[in-house]
Amino acid sequence: MSAVPDALRVAPTTNPLSQSFRDSMVVAKRNLIRMSRIPEMIIYGLIQPIMFVVLFTFVFGGSMQIGGSTSAVDYKNFLMAGIFAQTVTFATASSGAGIADDMHKGLIDRFRSLPMARGAVLTGRTLADMVQTALTLVVLALVALLVGWRVGTDGDTNAAKVLAAFGLLLLLGYAFTWIGALIGMSVRTPEAATSSGLIWLFPVTFISNAFVDTSHMTPWLRHIAEWNPFSATVQACRVLFGNPGQSPSDAWPMVHPVWASLIYSALIIVIFRTLSVRKYRSATA
């Protein structure tokens, strides 16, 4: 009995979800290996948030009013949730630059020529960036503890709430890396991706409750800050950490910050992942 020619063999059916997962993990591993071989990427990524912690703590610590108090200790505890959130969102710029660099070198075109699941390249990249962000958060939390940050100042905080707060931060960071992915697919050079990735991040992070109490803002600016997705995560972290600065407000994201943070992050992921994958199919180097 003659053997069946290879050209006539039927390939086994592969579950699309499992294939997408495997392909994404392969790309994530590739990016993690690349990061480990360029340690200065991680080192420089740590320097900026550490500088923010030290500068904001010691320069503004005694001049900011939090809940009617100008105590430097209160401001330290108020500040850290904002610094953590700023750090995870600023990873957007490096994510966009990395994807733009792959585009510039032609790697994206090579990936698209392979039998890979659509979106696996971008998913793998964003997952690798989330791992790097998690490492940055660990180091930053240790630095924050060294300068005097403490959790549970309201007496109602436990380890589960602290871990939940860091989980919300990572989810927000992951959501924002999809914005970075879309930017990286839309520009021509890594330099352009870095610049365009930072331009919109500054108003998002500073028109918020991250560094100042929104009750001191003009009404129209306070309204924007309280409905800012970034502010929702910062507020949720302060609630879970048990830190001061949870200004009373009628805005829904401030009243239900944990739910607001989850909903905002999920919406950002769905919207920008869809746009990024669509852009991936048509983008050229």
C-alpha cells in the first residue's frame, strides 16, 4: 500500500485560542530575552521613577496640603500611588518605541510572513513589557518604603488589598501599552514613537489626583481630573493601600474607584487591541 504524499496530508486541526496563546508566549519570551541582554534598558527604566519619588518627596513634601495637613509624612503616603501609576503608564513610550524599532528593521514584515496567529506579535510584546513593569514596581515599592511610605495608615489594610492595588496598576499599565502599540505601528521611527508616546501622557498624568488634591483645582479642571481613567486607578490604590488623599467627590469613578479602574482598563484594552491588530495587518516598514 503506497504512502500518502505529503501534499495530500491533512494538517491536524489547531485550536485558534491555544495557537494564539502559544505564539504570544513565544514572542513574549523573545522580547524578555532581548531585554535581559540589554540590561541598560531596565536600569534606565528604573532611574526615572526613583528620581520622581525622591524629588517629589523631599522637594514638595512640606508644601503640599493633603486633607488640611501639610505634613511631609502625609504627602509621602499620598504621593506613592500616583508615582506607581505614573510609572506603569510611562512604560507606554518604551513599548511604542520597541514596536516602531521592529517595524523599522523589517521584523514585523518577517513575523507576518510566518504562520502565526494575528495579534500574537503585539500581544507577546505587551506581555513582555508588563513583566518589565512588574519588576520596576517591585524596585520602586522598596524605594518608597525606604523614604517613608507606609500602607495601612487607616488601620483597615491587609496583604490581599495591597496585592490587589498592584494588580490594578499592572492592568492599567498593560492597557496603556496597547495605546503604545498602536502608536508604534503608526509612526516611522522609534524616536517619533517615543516623542508621540510622551506628549499625551503628561496631561493624562498631571491633570489627575496623582500629585495634588483635586479639591484645590478649578471646577472644570477638577471634573476632568476626576473622570480621568488614570485618576480612578490612583484613587483605587489609595483606598486599597489605606493612604490619605481620598478627597470626597460625587463623581462615580471617585466613589467606586476599584470598579472604575477595572472598567476603564478593560475598555482601553478592547479598543486599542482591536485597532492595533487591524493596523498590524496593513502596516509596512
